[in-house]
Amino acid sequence: MPPLSTTRRNLALFALALGGFGIGTTEFVSMGLLPQIGEELIPGFATAPQAGIARAGWLITVYALGVVIGAPVTAVVAAKLSQRTLVLILAAAFTTANLASALMPTFELTALARFASALPHGAYFGVASLFAARLMGPGKQGAGVALALSGLTIANVVGVPLGTLLGQTAGWRWAYVAVAVIFAVALLIAFLTLPRVAGNPDRGALRELAAFRNPRLWLMLAVGAIGFGGFFAVYSYIAEVTTRSAGLAESAVPWVLATLGVGMTVGNVIGGWASDRDLTRTLLLGFSTYIVIMALYATLAAQPVALFLLVFGVGATGSALIPSIQSRIIRIAGDAELLGAAMNHAAFNVGNSLGAWLGGLVIAGGFGYLAPGWVGAALAATGCILALVSVRLDRARAQVPGVEAELVAGG
């Protein structure tokens, strides 16, 4: 890679983060605009709004499905491409698909456009984290993951509230137009600043897919899907906790969500920094703190002041885990590092569905709106146990002659 000036390097890193900001906005803004989308695209919405909202919720489901399918497929197909080329292709795909989301005339076609919007999601975060680490220099894997994810966490503070407000005032379609513009700007800056790097013509689909034969990779993907599922068990029902449990007005919900987003941003930075210094300790200590915060949320979040403090803690501890989980997956994946990095985000979207489903079950079972906090604690504890198993397997491998462990305690 050619040497870069400080200005060009910083702009290149900004372009990668801006793409993450666009992804975070397009993924989560849909949740706040479901009533507006349903009113326009779903016949009979006004007479049966609950059924209409349930149907409109498929836009969230198909997006998550698109991430899960798109992450491995895109990573395998793009194995030979240079990282620069792949970033540009994915940013262009995001621009086109989000513009299509704004223009589709029917609910079915809009759902198809949302599915298409999700296909580049995992691969983008994967290649952006790898490219960012490359730009930052050796030993910056965790920082690269954090940089790529910084846009997503900031989107929860700024992009999602502003996108929701735009969609509510000017029409939901304009929210997706705004996201398309964000991606177009990211594409332009990336084209002008990202350095040219060589691809790997020796990589191919079969060599990438061979990584799936490694059970240790599946174990770490389960850590992400189950452990981080606890975050979504809480996130999915924060609005109800705010209004029904804490007794605050609906106008407080955006402030609670923004507090969560600030916590995610802070945790992401700390997690990236810490995982580059001691990945294993960051992972295990992070899970331990995460479990405690979840239990405190389930116990105390009905108090307004405690609610704000604890949603900040949920966002911070949950987000701090992501760089260490992704860094371990990348190391375990070996040469198929793009596939590993992309699959991490597919796992998180499995966690999204799992956490929201289990959280809904305990609420429907009459355990109250704070009960998803206990679900989150249980899922986090399970993720922690799986992480411990993964670490012990690595240490056992290190004792086998001729076998080099991908991760050691201070890795």
C-alpha cells in the first residue's frame, strides 16, 4: 500500500465510518417509520392497525434475513477483489438499493428493496474493519473494527432520530433518499481517498468456504449470536419500558434511545482500544460486566433516573464486546478473514431476531416489560460460557506440538 498523507488517511477512514453511519441509519430508521409505511402501502391499515403494523414489521425481518444471507455470499464471491474495489462496489449497491426503497410503489416491492439493501451489510462492515486496520497500521485490528462500527453507533445517536423526524414530517420515502445521499457521499470520498491495494487472485470460493469446516469458527459465531442477542432483547422493548414501566411520556423515548446510542459509541471506542491490548481479558471481563448491567436493568429500570443510567450501561457494555468478538472471529478464520468478519454481522442479526423473540415471549407470558432484561442476562451468560470454551480450546491447541494457536491470553 502506498504511503498516505495524514489528511488523505483521515478522509479515507472517515469514508469507511460514514458508510457505517449510513448502514446504522437505514437499518434502524425503518423501526420508527413502520406506521407511515403501513398507512401508505398496506390496504386496510386504518381499519386494522395492529395487523397492519405486524405486516409492516416484515420490513425489519427481511432486512435481517438479507444480512444473514448476504454476508457469506458476498464475502465468498468477492474473495479475489481488492479491498478498495469491494468497498466501492458495496457503497454503490447501498446507494442504489436505498434509493429503490424510496421509490417502490407497493409493499412487496419495498420489502424486496429492503432485502437488497441488507445484502451488502455484513461484507461492508467486514471489509471496512479490515481496511481501517490496514490504514491504521500493525496491531490495530480492534481499533479498525471500532472505527468501522463507529458510524453505526453514532447513527443511533444522530442518524436514526433525524431520519425518523424527516420521515414523519416530509414522508417516509425521504428518509431512504437521505440514506442514499449519505452512501453516495461515502462512495465519492472513498473513491478519491482510499489507496489502491492488490487483490488476492489465489483466493476462491472453495478456499473461503473451507473456513466453515472449522468448528471453532462456529463456536465464536454462536458467542456473537447468543451473547449479543441479549442486547436486542432489551433494545426491542425500551419504548414500552420507558412509557409503561418508568411512566415517562412518549416524548422521552427518543432521549432514552439517544442515551443508549451514546453508550454504544463510548463502549465501541473502549472495546476497540482494550481488545488490541488484551483481547481475551477484554472479552471475558466485558461479558461479566454486561451480565451485571442486564440484571440491574431488569431490577431497577422502572425508576426514571436508573433507566437512563442503565440503558447507557447496556449500550456501552454490549458495544464494547463487538471489537473483541470480531477480532477473534477474524483470527480463527485465518486466510478467510473477510468471510469471518462478514459472518460476525450475520451472527449479530441472528441475535437480533433471537433476542427480540425471547423478549417478546416473556412479556406475553405476563412477566412484565422489564423481564427482557433477565432474558438478556441469561443470553449474555450463555455467550460468556461459550467464550470461555473457545478460549480454553485455543489454549489446548497451543499445547499441541506443531500447532500454533490463533489467540493467546495477551493476544
